[in-house]
Amino acid sequence: MVNSHTSFGKLKEVVVGVELDFPKRLSDLTFKLFYREAIGEAIYETITDEYYVNQELINQRNTELNNLATLIESKGVVVHRPDMLDKITPFTTPTFKSEVSSASNVRDVTLIYGNTLIETPTYVRNRYFENMALYNVYNKVTGGKNWIKAPNGILTKDTIDMEKWHAKRDWDNIPDNFEMAIDGANFLRIGSDVIVNINSYNQWKGYEWIKSFYPDTTFHVIHVADNHIDGVIIALKPGVFMVNPAYPNIKDVMPDKFKNWTYIYPADLTHNLDTKGMTNIDIQLASSRGMDVNVLSLDENTVVTNELAYGVNDILDKNGFDVVTTALNHGEIFAGGIHCSTLDLIRDDEMISYA
């Protein structure tokens, strides 16, 4: 049975993702909307329905994910892997056509909280059946118990909130035509408290659906990013957050009970890997700063980080953490750092207040 209430309890079992083993990537309406701020308005307005990633870079990414899995396993953690998707697999629903994506950023479309596994309702079409690559793992770790799957979405233009993420919204009067959609990576779990990043009407409905399963949890809604909260802030242990330096005023929007925690900010030192030619349109889906703070805690003292995240590694070391480094580069192209690419299944923690 799964068990995870935090991002910092001692890690016992985890999933490490795998990347698609072919160059083609889809970039339909739902993809563009999801990554709109990261890709920029110019690409948003001009990109067609597909683009391509350099195969050599894909091979490197999968090697680095394999190395990440081996590293975590060497620390005494049981590691599970998704099935590899090595060919284009098209599918059709009654309302759209797409192609299956890989279970690479496994944090996104599944939420583990408490002893329940929830497949979260994405609104990116090609991720519709992504979790099927993980069913071999989910069957094993749940035994079919406490496993919940979101209702299938229609994912047509009139069911999706098309406004920019920071547009003003009336959260008390959400139009009925919008369906629910939210990623597990938008939930910052801290025991009996969960901080949730919401950036659309769809995500509000998805949050309300997930909240309905946890009547004893205190949920705190914030609006801080177009994408995921784990590229903005992460809880390293009780009393300590690490924050992306692009968000110097994050404390202003945090719940009152967490404002007295220590907020550590790595120096704004990005490694600036050359991404020219890595895709045919030089697209990036995330920031390198967000990927640098996208770390995985093995326990309250040990953190796995990108070896090139110099500012992060320095601030963690100065604050007494045991830093374990590995190479997971070009997260801005694959939209995932170490935290995104992993999914805690079992941690030794509790449903208690850590604040």
C-alpha cells in the first residue's frame, strides 16, 4: 500500500520516469496552453501541431534517468520504472485524436497523498493515457486498493479555461462548461496541510475533486505560477522551504501558519547549457531556475540535486543538508527536473501538522 504525506519523510519506494524513445513531440492547443508562459507568445502563436527533439539528447536523457534510478536505489530505496514507449502510439476519443506520451514526468498525472493513489485529470491531450505505462507498478503497490482515477475529460476548446494564468477570475462562480483538470505536481504536501497552486478554472475544479477525498486535511490555495508549484517552492524539512529566486516575495502569498518557516533562496546562478539545435524550433518548456530547485528529498537531511545546480547545492550545503548530486540536464526542454521525474510511493511520515 502507498503511504506518503510529505516531500521530506524518509523515502522507501519511488518511481523514476522514462522518456519517449523517439523524436516526435505533439504541440496541439492543450499543450500550448499548458506551457504558454514558458514557450513565450511568439512560439505560442506560430507553433504547429508537432515538433522534434534531437535523438542524441533523448538518449542522454534516458541514460541520466537510468543513472538517477541507480543512485536512489543505492541509498536503500526501492525504485520502480514505467514501461518504455518506443514507438508512436496514436489514439482517438470521441472528441479528439492524439498520440500517447511517455511516463517521464511521473509527478504530474498522479498524486500520492496518505495511503491513496489518485490519477489526476490532465488537460494536455497526449497525456490522456500516459499512466498506462505505470499500471504494472500501480497494480503491484496498491493491490487494487485505494486507487482512484479521475473521470475522462472531453478536452475541447469550450471545456478549457483559455485565459492566461494570472488573469482575474471569479472563483466563486465558475462556469459549468469547464471540466476539472489539475496535476499532482501542484500539491505541496506537508502532513495534514497541503498548499495548492491553482491557475485556471479547470484546476480549481480538479482541486475541489481531490479535496473531497480528504475531509481532515487543511488545503491552502495560492496562485503563483502558470505551471507547477515544485518549480517555485519545495519543503525540505519541517521549518524550511527552498524557493526559486525568481519569487523573492513568495512569503507574502503563503498561508499564515507557514510564514514563520525559514525560506532559503539559492543564488541566481544558472548553468546556461546550450540548447541551440536540441529541438527543431528551439523550444523550452520550463526555466532552468525552476528545474534547479526541483529536487528530491530522501529524508529530512538528504537531498538529490542536479550536479550543475551550483546555487542550489551551495545553499543546501550551507544550511546543513547532505547534498547528493547527479546529472539530469536539459530539464527546460523535457519540462522536468529531479522532483518532476520521480513519484514518491512510500515515505516514513505521518498525517500530522508540521507547522
